[in-house]
Amino acid sequence: MKASPIRVVSLIPSATEIVASLGLAERLVGRSHECDWPAEVSHLPALTQPRFATDRSNAEIHRSVTALLKAALGVYDLDVAELERLKPTHIVTQTQCDVCSVRLEEVEDAVASLSGRRAEIVALAPMRLADLFDDIRRVARALGAEAEPVVSALEARLARLSAMTAAGPKPRVACIEWLEPLMAAGTWVPELVEIAGGRCLFAEAGERAPWLEWDTLRNADPDVIVFMPCGFDSARTEAELLNAGARWRGLRAGQEGEVYAVDANRYFSRPGPRLIESAEVLAEILRPDLSGFGHEGDGWRRIPL
């Protein structure tokens, strides 16, 4: 009996990018509303929508998401009727963060309600760079693809970058994942900072992003501050920062012009293959004497406070 062709729905941008890196972009039949890379996925139907306004400030988004979670409501809607129509053989999602995608329980309930063959759910849970490589392997196994060429190439790029930055100064870096309230970046970001030639403050690799008190940040007085609000690009982050510039100008980094905004939506917020570009972005910021990968302006910008 001939096997049914693989039909993949991805409910998280990083999973879409993993599927594409394995050479299986043409197997994608549906995506989340945030899946926008590679460009050819943009024509696919979007099966999710946020239950809050995404064009608001950090503070307003935080209040909206907190209210949804307190009410035991998911942060996103899932179009079950469209899922039924698409008849996927595989659904790739994640369990690392309830704010990042439709909750696994909602996906499982939706799959249970579908007619016909039940789709296989591939749930990713990345916390470190090693988990990214394991996730690529996990998706490859589920879809019948070969992961090692992809993983080996990514590991080699990171190893080359780490060798470039091994010697020299190690600036103390504060990576800010949310502005109001303040949150430091955790999970894979401390590893990226180390590979790029810095020393990450306030979080350890593999730990969830911790809330951060202003006094703690001020007392640490980091050499470099990199803003990477989850889901924001650099221009949007800069616009929000300029409204509160006076607060940051009093810190060493603000006085010395070492404040930056990165495209977190494209890179740092997505635990997919482009985390390697994220490390390159940081290297351009922290070690401009050694690196030039062409990300300035597009992937990051210096903030003139």
C-alpha cells in the first residue's frame, strides 16, 4: 500500500524554518500567522491568530497576555475547520512557552476532533543550542529526512565564530527580552553571547528568562545593553526605547553609546537555524574588530539615546 504524502502544518516560526532547512518546505500546507520565512511559505493558509493586539507597547501587551493567562485562556486561536480541510499528516509545535504559540493541549484537542487519519504531533521544547540540534533531528525523523548534514553545518559555523572571538576582551552584556516590565533574556541567549565574545549578565544558559529589577540592572552597570523584545524587530524596539531614553542614558552603556536593538522577531526569538545568524549579529556588536557578517542595519542598529 502506497504511503500517503507528507503534509505538514507548522504552528511556530522556528519549526517552519527547521522544516525548510531539511529541504521539505514544499511539504508545508499550513502555518502560524507569524511564519514568514522562507518567503515561499507566505502563500500558505494561516491557522492561528492572537487574542490580543500585537501593535501595542510592551506594557500593554504584557497586561493583555497576563489577563488571558490568568483567565486560563490560550493566547492564540487555532482554526480547527481549516486544519480539518488541510488534513495534515504532521503538526509541528512547541511546549517551551505558552506565550509563543497555541498550547499543546489545544493542539491535541483539535487533532482528536479531526476526521480520518490522526496527525502526528511533533512537540519541540528548546532551551539551549543543543536542544535546537536535537529538535532538527526530531523533526527529520518524523518526516523521513536526514538531519546530520544540516546540524553539522550549523555546528561548524558556531565553532568558527567561537574560535574567532575566543581571545580578547569579554564585555559584560545585558540582553533585555522585555522592556515593561523588565526581563532579561535567558534560554539560548547566554550561549550566543559567549560565542560572540561577551559575558551575559542576569541569566544562565538553559534557564527561563528572569524578571529584572531596575536597581539590579543599574548596580551591575553593564558594558553593553542589547534590546531584543520577543517578536519585535529593531526599528520597533528603537521607537519604544526613544520614549524612555533618559532612563537608559544614566547607565555606562548609554553614556558610551553601547546600546543596541536587534531584530528579535527574525533571529533571537526563534529557536531555529537562524540562531546562528543571531550569534553573528552579537559578534558584530561585541567584536567589530573581528567580524563583519553584513547584518548591521537589517539585523541590528545602535540606539542614539
